[in-house]
Amino acid sequence: MNPIDYYRPYYPRFSNAEYQRRYRLVREQMAAHGIDCLVVTGSPGMNAELMADVHWLSNWNHTAAPGFVVFPYHGDPSLYFGLVTYRSNAGQRSVIEDVRPGTSVARRIHELGLGSGTIGIVGSFPHEVLAELKEDAPQARVVSAGEWFGEIRRVRSAEEIEWLRKGARFADIGLEAMIKAIRPGVTERQLYAATMHAVFDAGGQFCFQWLGSTPMATPLMAYPTQAPSDRVIEKGDIIITEIAASYEWYAGQINRYVAVGQEPPEEYRRLHQHTVQLVKDVCASLKPGAVAAEVARAAEPLLKAGYHLEVMAIGRPTGGSTPPVLPVTPPGEFFQRPFLQDETVMVLPLTYKEPDRLGLFLGDLVLVTPEGGKSLHGYPLEEFRVV
């Protein structure tokens, strides 16, 4: 048995029917837009989020190297990966049989006989690769296909929703592990390590964690930091965190806060009550057909109570191209686009009394349904946890 066939069963993948569904949707849109071939690109980045389009077509991604899928209307697709050393693993994971190292997608365009065809581009294309394509295929018509490609990815299939539920469960596991590790004397960095270990130990993929702590009596932090510090946790602190974990890069994301050793002061309790209600109201409004401007109205009670809000909901890169929903939603066509059934949205209001001082961060990954947004997590929303 060769190495690719030996290791392939150890990497999860969707069913053949799921990939046939995706390819059918893509080719329907290619025909509608007169596109002969797509070139879909992915870039290195945190959690392979910028690889989401490549992963959706191929089941392969990487956090440290670029990738491309050449997807013709007629014929089989090809996967290009960044370094020759990735050849075996790309073959083991990819559902695309033709895997090639490098970035010379122009060569494949010519092999397909499409040097003078219409080429659709998806993703933020590296300048050098695009320049090579235009130089080697000067007769080709290069057009953007990112908008419609993102639209067909917004609605989740049943298989994708199941993977997202698994990712949400791993995020919940990480949160609970962090909470169990909290005690005066540990550092933020140690809490981060507890989260990461628990996610991997349970079989998930740790994506990221924002984590910060501050005294509740004299708060100096409204939003968790993007890197844990060596600050030592003390009684009377509040710990605010955002945790993302995935099953095969289909991520759940949960935002919570914990009081250490004592009940939170009245100002925190009041803000907590308003924040919980805001999350519930946002979720109640996330029905098929609703638009961002309507969802934004859920912020009115909190703002009238004298609190502030920076963001309410956002579509993750793995969940489509939904724009942020802000307290005051900007006008424009993008923000009038309706939410769709089985679209996923991260509801994550950052609420605060004073900027960079007293604030909370609460949220879940939710699924848009006719009954409103349904959390994919199993962790209580209403509880202000004290440990």
C-alpha cells in the first residue's frame, strides 16, 4: 500500500454526495456567468480561515502555505499546494485526485485548452501568480467570481451543520477546562494552556483564544486580549474569553466571562442582564429574510440604558460572507442582503460601560432558522459564572 492510501482513512471528509452537491452548485453559477474555469486561492493565516474556499472544494488547507484549486467547467479539478514537502499529506487529505506542488496555475489553464477562455478568480490573489497567469495566457479574460462563490457557501448542508456542532462542542469543552483551571495564583497563560490541551485531548482542533483578566473593583479591560499574559489571577478578578475550536476546520466559537472568588459588583450584573437580553433579541431576529438593519434594532434597549456596543454579529469566513451587524448599521445594498435559512452567524456583542475598562463579551455560533437563531453550543447563556 502506498503512503497516500494508507493514511487517507485517518482524515475525515464529507460524503461523495456532498462534494457532488458543491460542484454542481459551482458549475451552475459558472454557466450563468459564462466562466470556463475558476481559479480559487487560499492564503496562509490564523486557523486556515483564508483557506476556507480551497478547503470547501478540496478538503485540504494549510495555515502556512498558499493553495489553489483550478476548477474547469468541463473536466476534473486540480489542487496546487505551496511546498513540495506537502505532497503526501495533500494527497492523503484532498478529495481532488490531481494534486501538484507550486503555484503555476497558468500551466493547467493551457493543459485544459482554456488559454483564451474566461477565467474566474476567487479569493485574494497573490500578485505574482495573477501576473504570471495574465502573461502566460494574454488572450484569457480574467473576471472576479468571489461574490457569487461566497453566496453559494453561505447556506450550510446537513453534513456541514453536523461538523459545526462538533466544533461548537469542542469549544464548550475548552471553556469548561479553562473554568476548572481557574484559581488565584495561576496565570492567564496557564489558563490558555488548559483550554488548548482539553480541545486537542478531546479530538478537536484548537483555533484561537482571546483571554484577559482584570479586577472587578477597578476594571482596566473591556475586551479580552489577543495574546495571554503572565498576569496572575487574583480573587475579585473577572476573566473574559473568546474560544474557537473546530472539527476539521468547521469551528464553533463561544464568548463568556467568569468572576473569581466572589459575586460580581452591581454594575457588572446590570450590564450582564442587558447583554444576555441583547443576545436573545439578536437571535430572535435572525430568521430567513431578515436584514442587518432589522437585527441592529435589538441594540436599542441597551443603548438607551446608557451602555455602549461595538459589534453585535458577524459571519465567520467558514460560514459565508455575512458582514458585521453594527449598533448603527450602515446603509447600502450589502447590509440589505437577507439572512438565509441554515446560514451560520457568530452573535458576539461587545458591550461596555467605559471603553477599555468595564465591559463584557458574550456570544455563540448560531444557525439561522425560521424560529430565529439557534445556538450550536450547549453552554448556558444566562449564568454569570463564579468560581
